[in-house]
Amino acid sequence: MSDGLDRRRFLKVLGVTGTGAAALAGCSSEPVERLIPYLVPIEDQVPGVSTWYASTCRECPAGCGLHVRVREGRAVKVEGNPGHPINHGRLCSRAQASLQGLYNPDRIPGPMVRNASGQFEPIKWDDAIARITSQLGKVQGSRVWFLTGHETGTFAGLIQQFLAGFGSSNRIAYEPFGYEALRQATRDVFGVDALPIYDFGAARYVISFGADFLETWLSPVEQSLGFTRGHAFADGKMGRFVHVEPRLSMTGMSADEWVAPVAGSEGAVALAMAHVIVRDRLARSSGDTGVLRALLNTHAPADVAARSGVPAETIERLAREFASQGPSLAVAGGVGAQHGNAQLTAAAAHILNYVTGNVGRTVSFDAQATLPGGGYSDLRRLVQAAAGGQVEVLFVHGANPAYATPPGLGAAEAIAKVSFKVSFSRFWDETTTAADLVLPDHDPLEQWNDSQPRAGAYLLQQPVMQPVFDTRQTADVLLGVAQQAGGRAARDLTAESYQDYLKAAWRRIQGSVGDARPFDVFWMECLQQGGAWRETRRRTVSLAGSAARVADRPWTAPEGRFALLAYPSPVFSDGRGANRPWLQELPDPVTKITWSSWVEIHPDTAQRLGIAEGDLVEVTSEAGAITVPAYLYPGIRPDVVAVPLGQGHTAFGRYAKDVGANAYRLLAAEPTPFGGVGHYAAVALRNTGAHERIAKTEGNPRQMGRGIAQATVFAEAASGKIEKHEEAHAAEVPEKIQRLLDEVQQEQYRDWRTRGSYALATAHWGMAIDLSRCTGCSACVTACYAENNLPTVGKEMVRRGREMSWMRIERYFEGGHDTPLEARFLPMLCQQCGNAPCEPVCPVFAAYHTADGLNGQVYNRCVGTRYCGNNCPYKVRYFNWYDASEPGAATFAWPEPLHLLLNPDVTVRSKGVMEKCTFCVQRIRGKQHEARMRGSPLKDGEIQTACQQTCPSEAIVFGDLNDPASQVSKLAQDQRGYAVLEGLNTRPSVTYLQKIRNVVEA
Amino acid sequence: MRTAVKPLSEAVKGAACVVLALVAACRADPRGTPPTTTPADFVAPVNVDTTGLPGPVQPVFYRHDVHAGQYKMDCRYCHYAAEVSLHPGMPTMRTCMGCHSIVAGDNPEVQKFRDADLSDPNQSVKWVRVHVLPQFVHFPHMRHVKGAGITCQTCHGPVQEMPRVYQYSSLRMGWCLDCHKKNKVTLDCTACHY
């Protein structure tokens, strides 16, 4: 150091002036701490050591396997179960946030009953059961109804038995996204009642007609994994993905080509492709397509081009690609399969797959019949019966019809007429606040249960901890009622507890999976691995005669109105995730907006209507109106607007209530021809003149030539000549100077390596992120919140750019004017620079370079000068402006019992401290402890960061850069590899691999 | 003389407050390494004048000098997790009763808990914590006890001779680092702070 005052001396000077203040601050008296031992040793718990339990995620019906990490008797993290047949160890954001359902401060703490004055008051469990029994004794069985969500396991059977015991068969299952169109189309085209199973991993060419298969549709984690394995660039090969939807969804952003047809004409485009394939005999005929002749003849590319706005040449080209670049796969779903003509969209995708010969290769059909109950049309039956006074007792479990239905249906009003309404909800949602008796269920992580999302997959749930509140599992309540009521119900349901009932069911399952061992052995193994599964023979299908009768009922918005797409939010889905603060704070993958609803409008349309971003726009349909801020989105057709579902709750706890607007209010109650809710509507827009600043984390949506998220085209990548981005604003460094800089740097490193801990270092931790795999789903962001005790800060702080998200997904747009619009994602986290700008500016040595190549951040040293944050070119350092860790403070982020999810291995930072990603250093140290204790060195891949562990598309690889055999070392040498802002000479430990786009040369 | 600090496990409580230890810094312990065993004929005094004893008063006057000194019980019999976990582990009430349902049942201190209802968590003894580290320090017991083979007494002092346990070492960072330097092991901040 040549300058006069070195860091240590500076520190000493500072120390003298700072002593007085420190002494004052240090004199607060702390209460005496107590150590309270267990009374009886707990068999599988050692304090300070994590225990992992296998269970199943119930945040959506997909049925991903979980490993739940339990410390000192409380669940602190959920991770994917690596041996699981569905998710193979990966999870989405919603599963990561399931802990916030378990510890949600707005959970109903115990059984409640509505008293004479209309208020809720606590009731004892026994009294509550007695009330149900006496009510059931008074009414006819046909007047007892039971509404559930999607239940496929033993619990569904118990409900049927319970109802039958009281002479009722009125069980309704309502799932807002129940895939009615897909089911109807499968019945029409193939004559079977089953949901298709798509093998994305085997497909080299995927075309999606609105299916958001990376977000909410069917089994998103499984599909993300399969899709990236089939599509991502590897060994000089890659797949191709074309997305056909009026709006560029998050899934569409991973596409190589986006085709935006007129809303409602997606199915016609698919049929036109099938027309071309059959007409030109592009695929070997996989059967008799004669029945389709009439249907296909009316969908010639030229005719469809006029209707859909997609040029006939494009349709012809796509058809030829689809037939020649097999194995191919066409999928139709998401909001694209939820409009009036969606049955055609789904049927057209089936037909397209059939005529190309994909059925049996990339598309197969489950041997298990699908969802019992009937979805929306059955819910309508219930609402009509309730409105007509024919429902006297209604049980509601796992459904929220008062929120998640079009208001025109009158679900809330009809249910209010039911004289005795029992809700088993864990939260005060819209339906529960109107109930008479509220009997909160256990959280899925507290209960015994199972599910069978598909044939051959029997998935178990086991309680991973003691219940947080005085809740009781609904199945146990029903068993209690049956016992008390006597009669047939008591004779049918004799199990002491639901656990016994479940075990009895699993004895039968053991038989059906062909296991001959003693039951206890089988049971223990299932508990360990999260269930039992076996390969099942898929159903073989052939074209049914009814395929000829698939009707095309074109749906278009009337002149002068916009077509509205009310799409399921990737994080809230139909709204059930809205009370999780992590999900509220998670920027929407497409718009990067938090804690809000919005309407997406094309910039040209907005300009024409005089709407700017943040203007509050009144969106009016025939069914209703909502007022939401406008977000100008280039990825949407100018004649289409889109609003996400999931927000606008009028109840559902502090994090969801009064946030955003409920887009269901715009939807018509009249069911579509296939019996679902129509998610397309014709709307008018009106600028109210009011304005709000949108709480979004997007900076500039354009890269401005900075080469942050780099991409290249497949032709270049395959030929091995990848051009690196030239740093636009980096000054030209003469070679001589560059050599000198390198020498100085190397000398510095050599110097370090001889001192203290640095002399002991063996590892240099690094990461590689493959942008051709990243789908932008943001599961890593939520996993980071969960692992590292990140506080949520709320809408106002996000507006001020004070979110604490150590990891964020940056989204950039390219083109859009003369060239096709292209979206790129870039996961941005601390780059752990080898030549870090943050380190030399820290006056207290809190930001420093660790021997193993991390930019350490010592929270207890940090005095909050924020110099490091100012000097970081990546904006990955986050400052605690307010106290998120102080109970009682307005900014406290973990109101009881939410604090129970805090990771005990990570310090909770306080006000005035700078924090950031350190590659999950607690996991590194934990695994190093393990390796030392067992006496063998760490293996490559043994340490997994939280983001890497959860990534559903395997985009993140972490490991030791000093080990030439490690996966990350190899990726760091990849020809696609680059460092962000390389021209600053920060020498990051994170290597990004360029995105590859499989585009067609113009 | 205890410092204002919070436990490792109760992460929520904690602001990473600046800890100003009120004890004087002892860079190197002038007392040397304390003995790990007591003479074979060591007998803990029957009556102890508690007025002058250092260390906090505990709800039960548990005598380490009787258990670990006179009867030569291994520390790890009660602190059962010290070799496998970050935390040493505190004996459960059943561990206490394993012996005391047979021996010394008439001792007035034993009688304070011998009839406790083991199904009621409120009836556990609420020990006053003696050795407290701030929540931003992560001290792995197993790495030291099993990995490095360091005796308990090195940090905790001659507990086997203490009628009442007190904090023997300063537990300040300089004291940690002195030992780490002497043994040429890591001095990295993120070895403990994260």
C-alpha cells in the first residue's frame, strides 16, 4: 500500500472516536437466558442436527416429493426429494413457500363457532363434533353436501364413505383450473377419460398452444425438468420450442419463436398445421385420418391465416418443421385452453400429435381415470341447489368458491343460504368467514395423508412436526362424527384414527404394487422414500369416431373491445398462494411486479388510449369491472390485454387482503361448452386519470448494448464459433497495460496465499449458470429467502428499491420493432469477484475475501457505511434500512409463529447491516464439518446451494473451481461461458453460459 | 460479568447487536490448561458455602463436582450430542431420573424435580445459561470435541471441581483466535460468522 493511511491505521483512528457511542449502545441489559431441556429424549432428534422427513407437496395437484428439514422439532426448509419419480429433487416457488402456510400468522388457531351475535368464538373440539352430529341427525342425506378441492387419495374415499353413511352422494370437487377442455377433448378425439402425460424430455420439437407448462399447468416442475433436458443446448444439439399464444407468457419466454394469433384462434392454427401434414403426407400415417377429413378441410392455412392473423407461410413452415424435426410434441392448455373455443384448441393439439405419430411416443395416456367430481359444472349444481334452499349442511375443504368463481355465479350468496356451513380451512378465506362452524385442518406438513396424482404413483404425507396450533385433521373429525352418529356411518368407518384408516388403505396399495414383504417393512420404506411407485402400462389409444364432430366455435372479442386473458399467476395460481409473503414479494417472472395486480397493455395500444405505466385503468367486461394499474408490455398483441388471477382477496389474512384486484370479477359465470370457466372476456379500458407507482424490481428492460444476458443462435453454437459480446463502454486496454495488471493481480494472489488461512485454502468456490436452461421461474429466489432468513419488506419498500432479494432474476427484452421480440432471463446474485470492488472500500473489514474465494460479509463487523453497496456494479448487496428482526417494530418481518421458519444456521441481520449472498456459506461449512467428521474429502456436487438445489431446470451448478475434474470447472471453460460486465476486471466466480436460440434463418 | 448476548438456536431474537464484553480481555490464559481429571480420591465437599461461589444461581443446585469429579462421570453422559452436533446437548429429565429414581432420592435438590410430570413440558428445569455466544457466532462442538480432540476443560475450565458452574473463559473472539493461531487452523471470519 503506497497511500499514506492504510486500512488498519484508519480503523484505529475511527476506533478512538467511536468508543463512546459503542459503550452506550452496549450497556443495555439483556434478560437471563434459560436452557430448558427435553423431559424425555426424542428418538430421532439431536439438537443442532437436522432430521429430514419425506413427504408430498400439496400446494398444487402435481404431487412433488419433499424432503423436509427439521431442526429442534420445527420444519425450517423444504427441498425436493431426489429419488422421487415426479420432481426428481426439484421444487417450484410455491412449494418452497409452503412453510409460510404452515407458520402463517393468520392461520385459524383453533375451532371456532359463530355465536348468536354473528361473531366467531372458540369452541371445544368435542362440542364442535357434537354439533355436526346433531345437525346431520336432523336433515335428509340428500341435503348434505361436501365440497373439496382436488383430492385423489385415501381422504377422497373417506369422504365418499362418510357421506354415504348419512345417505348422501353429494361430493363436489372444484379446482378452478380443472383442465375440463383437455379432458373433454381427450374424450372427443380418443374416446378415453384420462389426462395425457407428456414426455417433454423425449421431444426435440415442442409447440405449445397457450400451455404454461413451466408455470402452473399439470405438473410444472416435472415438465420444466423434462423440457430443459430435451431443449437445452448440449453436445452441439438442441431442441426447438414454438409458443403460440396472444400473450408471451413466462413459458413463452423460453421459446425460440413466438407466434401471436388472434385470441381464440389457437386451435385453428393447430388444425391448419395438421391439415398441411396430412395434405402433404409429411408424416407416416399412424392410422386412419379419414374421419378428420372434413374438419381438416375447413382449416386450410389460407383460411386460418385470415382468421388468426398468422401468415399461411408461417403455418406451412411450422407444420413442416413439426413433422420433420421429431420426436415432436404439441400441447394445449393454460389460459389458451380456458376460453369458449378451447375444446377445439385441446382437440387440435391431440389431432396434431396424432397425425404426426407422436401418440405413444411423446404423448401417452394414464391408465387412471381423472379427477372425480365434475369441476365447475358440478359446482354450479351445488350453487343452484343451495340457492334453491336444497342444501342444509355444507362441508367445505380445500376450496374457496366465494373467491375463485365468477361473481355472476352467485356462489357466496347461495352458500349464505345454507343453514349449517362447516369450513375446514386453515385460513380465514372468503368462504370461511361466512361459515357457521370453522374446524381448521392440519397443515399438509402436520398431517398423515396420501395422494395418487397418476396411475402407479402412491405418494405419502407424514407429519414432520407437532401441530403449531390447536388444529385437527379433517379426516379425524369426520371419523369422530361418524362414531358419534352411529348407524351406517359408524359401521363403515370404524378406524380409531385417520392414521389407522390410511394404513389399512396402504395394505391394499401394497397388494396393488405387488409387494409381498411384511406390511411394516413396506410401510417404513414408503415413509422413508415418500411413497411407492411402479411403472404402469400406459393406455393405448386410437382415433375415435367422435373426433370428426369436434366443433369449431370461433370466439372473438367484439369490435372496439379488447380480448382479455385472465391467466393464472405463476406464483399464486388461482389465488391460494396469495397469503405467503415470500410469494407476494417475489417479482412476477414476466412483469417483475410485486404485491399488486396489473393489466398488461401493448405500448402501441397504450399510446393510442393515452395510458402510461402506472395509470389506473378501469377494465370493464359484461360481468364486472376492476381498476388496476397499467403495465406496458411489448409481449402481447395490441388487441389483447391480460390480467393475472390470484390477487384481490377480501379476506385471507394480512398478506393477501386488499392487495390488487380479483380478475374473476371480469369473467362470465356462464360455463363454456365443455363446462369450465371462460378465461377470455371482451373488455373495454378506461383511464381513470389516477396513477400509482408500480412496485416493480425491473430497472431498464433493455440491456442498452451492455451484454449482460448474452445469447447466440444455434447455428453459431453448433459450429463452435461463438462470438463474445464486446463490452460497449469498456475502455480499450493496451496489451502492455493488461499484462501489467495481470502481473500485479497474480502477485497479490501469491502474497495472500502465503498468509494465515489463505495458506490453508484448497477450494475456490464457483458457480456456473446456463442461460439456455434458465426458464425464469424464480424458484431459486424463493429458496434463497427460505434458506437465508431474508425479510420481506412490503410494497412501499420495493418501490424504493429496498427489497432484500439476494438472488433476483433479471429479465431483458431484445428486438420487438423490426425483429421478433425476444426475452432473456439472467439470475443475478453476488458474483464472488476475485477482484471485488466491494472489499477495498470497507473501512471495517466486514467485506473481505475468504481463503476459499468467497466475498465474505461479516455481519457483526458491519457498521453500515454502504460503501460496498455503492461500489458494487452488480447491485447484489442489500442494506437493512429498517429493523426486520425486532419483534414489535412496524417492519418486523416474522410475526409469530412465522419466526419458527428461520434457519438456525444463519444469522438474522439487524438494522444498519449490509447483507448479501455468500454461496450459502453455512451449507459449505456444514458439509465441511461433515466431511471432517467422517474423515474423507468433500466430493464434487456434495455441497449444493439452496438456489441450485431447487432449480427445476438444472441451470445452476456449484462446486470447486480449483478441482479440474469438477463439473463447474468444466463449465467455466465452456465456449459459451462469459462473465457479466467482464470489462470491469472484477473476475467473478460466476460463469454464465450464453443462451442459445434455435431460430430459423430468415 | 455475563455479556449481553443471545443464543445460537434462537435466531429470531436476534439483532446482531454489537457485543461489548464487560470482562477484561485475557489474551492468553495465565492459568494454563486446566486439569481434565481429578485425583482418584477426590471427594466433593458435602456442604458448600454458596455465598462466595461464582456463577449464576441455578434452580436446582446441581453439583458438577459431585457427578463429574467425585463419581467420575463422563461429561458426554449428559451432554450427549457434543461429538455429533453443533450443540453439546442438555440432559433430559429422564436422564436425571435414570439414576435418581434409585440413588439419592432423598436429597432435597433431587426432590425438586423427582416427581415432575414428564408429559408436561412446563415441568422441565429451567437452567440459567452460563456459556452464551451471540447468534452471529456458530461454534461447532463436534469439530472441537471429536474432530480436534480438545478436552471440555480447555474452554469450560475445571468443571469437575466446580460446585456451581461459572464461565471460566472469556469466550471473546481474541481468545478463540489465540488458540486457532497456536494450532495453525483457520482464521477465516466465515468459519464462524455467517
